[in-house]
Amino acid sequence: MLRRSFIVALALSAFGFASCRGQDNYQEEADSLARLLNWKSGNVVADIGAGDGQMALATAQHVGAAGKVYATELDAKKLARLGELAAKDKAITVLKAAETGTNLPPECCDSIFMRLVYHHLTSPAEIDASLSRSLKPGGLLAVIDQEPRSGSSVPEGVPKNRGGHGIPQKLLIDELTAAGFQIVTTRDDWPNHRYCVVFRKPGL
């Protein structure tokens, strides 16, 4: 555990931990997600759109050596960087995502989270269905996102009903409940003026 903590500290320092993207504190957010998603040693968690891996690394601390963190990405450069992190922390497994699916094994995850990713989805209905397939019955999904910024434009290829760069929380909830998820809780006090909505896949 000490070795993993050292690896996490080095990697987050290298990424400019808590000094970019609005002074994000990835460890603090991971700790909050751990409480909301009931993370414990041995859990299998997926970070969809893992970026440079800051949240995946912080998540790995919670699930321990007996657990697994799937880190998915589309971008080749980000996938390469995630691969470097996975070589150092064996709890992390890297997967190339698809525009219409997670590429995760069926019912593999105790929980899944998406951080500032959902509003970039070009095929949200297909991804929502794929998320459900990837979760165990009763598994939890957390989506961290933001309301559309005033005067901003919708990212290319994304449904125009977003109304800007972001997604209204009500629309997010409508889409995921239409996909069969049950809403568990909402947090409107997430750092940097974001929100977090937690859903459950029906089942055990």
C-alpha cells in the first residue's frame, strides 16, 4: 500500500495535481465518490473517459491490490499515457473505448463513474445501454458534469439539445432513467460548480 501511495503521489505531481482544470482536487473527488459508490477493497470500478489517469490512480487507492480499475479512453495519446500508469499500478487495466460502447466485459463492474465526459458523448443512448450492460445488477453509476456555460457551443457531433458546452442535470437524469437506471441521489455542491448524480442499475 505504501508503494502504491508513492506511485500515486508521483503521478499526480507530474500531472500538476490540483493546479489545472480549475484547481481540481482529484483525491478529494475520489474520496467523495468512494463514499457515494461504497468503494471497498476488492471492488471493480470503471473510469469512463479517464483522460490522463488522475482519477483512476486515486480510485486504485480505494479498491486496493485485490480490486481493479478499468480506465477507458478514445484518444491514442491518452491511452498510451494510461498504459504507462497501468504498468506501475497493477490495479489499473486500460481499455480502448468506442463511440457507441464502453468495451467493458458484461456485468464486470460494481460501479462506474464518468467525470466531465457525458456532455461529450455523440451517441448517448448507445453508451447508456452499454453502461448498463457493464454493471452488475444493483451496481452504481455516478456522473459528474456541469450545466451548459452561457454563450458556449455544443461540442461537434453532440446532440444539440444540450444547449451549450455541458448538459442540464434534468436532461441527464431523463436520458439515464429512460435507459432503465434508477436515480439514487444528486449532489449540487460538487467542486468547481459541477454536479454529481448517482444512479443504480436495477437488480439485486
